Amino acid sequence: MSNDRKNINYKGIVIMIAVQLIITWFMFNTEIGRIIIDGISTGFNKLIGYGSEGVAFVLGGFEIGEGGVFFFNVLLIIIFFATILSVLTYLKILPFIIKYLGWGLSKITGLPKVESFNAVNSIFFGQSEALIAIKSQFHNLNDNRLYIVSASAMGSVSASIVGAYLGMLPPQYILVALPLNMFSALIVSSMIAPVKVPKEEDKVDVKDVSNAKSFFEAMGNGALDGGKIALIVAAMLIAFIASLELVNAVFGAVFNGFTLQELLGYIISPLGILMGIPMSEVVDAGAIMGTKIVTNEFVAMLQFQGMLDAVSEKTIGIVTVFLTSFANFSSIGIIAGTVQGIDAEKGARVSGFGMKLLIGATLASMLSATIAGLFI
């Protein structure tokens, strides 16, 4: 599957796996790590609470909170998180953090600076925004480098929607998944598409993600972007869940009640066993993971939310980490379309290796989930 096995950077891969193991052990198995996770989770919950106040003011007659309408209770929180992200970008706080985290990642792993910066950037911004930030570097990207930056974008999630995830699944696993998936995407993509960049070409010149001219314009832009994301996610959920029900009705008629999720569960269950999911729960967990790949993480998270009381903590942790990424079929189109808008020729190349991209990003999610499972 690798494009160039002889040039795989095994040293960098071993370093990244070691960092993943240390991060996961520290966060799950030390008192300081648990305090950090609790602190971050508390901070996010406070932000969600502030966002809920805004939602409650606008939608005063509707129930907000547990048991409320999903669109109001979860998706509209995205607007507030997107606003915060936009303001932090305008104030140059986020770009500063991303720049130096990317620099540190490049130094530690030996990966090129563009790939390292893009990997860190992908944690904070969506697939399209992360790629647009490095658009000035696209002329330097060959197919292997293009694969790595695309896989990083697909293998991560946007910080603007993390608040929505935290409203559905245990926060400690979602928060740990963010750095794990960043490293896993780099590990897998570096094996599939190894790169070696001459020192004189190893430079990064990034485009500012924010074009706001004032603080309040940044707030307004963030709110509008968040509103668009919330509506897009809502529309996709309606389409995917309705389509899933239609497919299940057809499956049920033809195969005597058998559903697409059950089929996916049996197909993925061997991999689930390797990931550490208990045998008694692996088919149900595989069904959720398969649903995520063919639809998106929101559909799968909503279905998994109803199973939390029926499965073990180990399964909850492994599946939650797996779900916390954009690795699904629809992301192929999003990434290819974004690259097409930047460089038509390279967009065609991304479309050409779209399935390989999804396989790599899915393997990255599995690697992250497996590592998390070792410490649960």
C-alpha cells in the first residue's frame, strides 16, 4: 500500500507512537493527567453553558439542556465555539500557538514543516480551512506530500465542533482523541506516502485564516461561519439518517430484518477485536464504527449515545476515540473540492487517491483508538 517503502521515516514514526503512548498514559493513568483533563473538560462545559445562555435567549420557549431538541441543544453551540475560534485567530493567539507547536512537531519527528504545521492546524480548523491556510505552498507539494496534508485534514476534527461532541459522548476520550488522531494521521500517511524534502525547500509560509479587520468583525464572521456549520450538519443528519432508515427498510425486506448497521458490525468486528473491544460487544461497536465511515461522526455519535449504558468503559473509550475524526466518504468530496479550488490539477490527483485517503484516515482512527484502549 505504501508508495515508497524504502524511504519510510521509521525513526519519526517510532517517536510519534512513543509520544502517543506517553500522552495517553499520562492523561488516563496519572493524577496530574486526570486533573488536566477534568480542568479542560470543566472549561469546555463552562463555554457550553455560556453558549446555551445565548441559545436560550433566542429560543426562550424551547427546552435547552438534556432532553432538549438536538439542533438547539447541541448544534447551535457550534456558533459560540466558532466565534471564540475566530476571535482567537484575529488576536493572533491561535496562529502563534499553531506556528510553534508545528515547529516543535517538525523538530521532534523530522517531518517537513508544511506537513507538521498543517497537522496542528487541522486540530483547530475544519478540513477546508486547514488546507486553505497552506495554499501558498501547494506548488511545492508532490503527490505524497499532498496525501499527507489531506490525510491530516481528514483524520482530525475542527475545534469549533468539539463542543457539540462533548454534549454527546464522554469528554475525556474526545479530548485525548484530538492529539492522538493528529499523530496517527501523520504516522499512517507517512507510511503510505513517505516524503523527503531538501532542507532549502523545507519552509512554511502560511496564509492568515482570518481576514477580519476588527475584533467585532471577527466575532461576526465567526458567528456566521458557526451558523453555516450548524445548518450544514443538521441538513446532513437529516439526509443521512433518513437514507439509513430507507436502506435498512430495503435490507430488512430482502434479508428478513437484517440492517446495514448489523452487516457493517460483522464486517468490522475482526478489526474491533484487534483494537481491544470485548468480544461480546464487538459487533455492536463495529456497527457504530461502520456507520461513521459511510455517513459521518455525528450520525454515529447519536447512535452510540444510546448505547453508553449497555457497553463497557473500554468499548466506550475505544469507539469514542475512533469516532472523533472526519474520516468518512463525504470528506473525500470536501477535501477534493477544496484542493480543486486551490489548484485544479492537484484537485484531480486528490480525487484519484480518494479511497486510499479514506483508508489511511480510517486506519489512523483505529490506531488512536487502539492506543487509547491500552490504558482504559
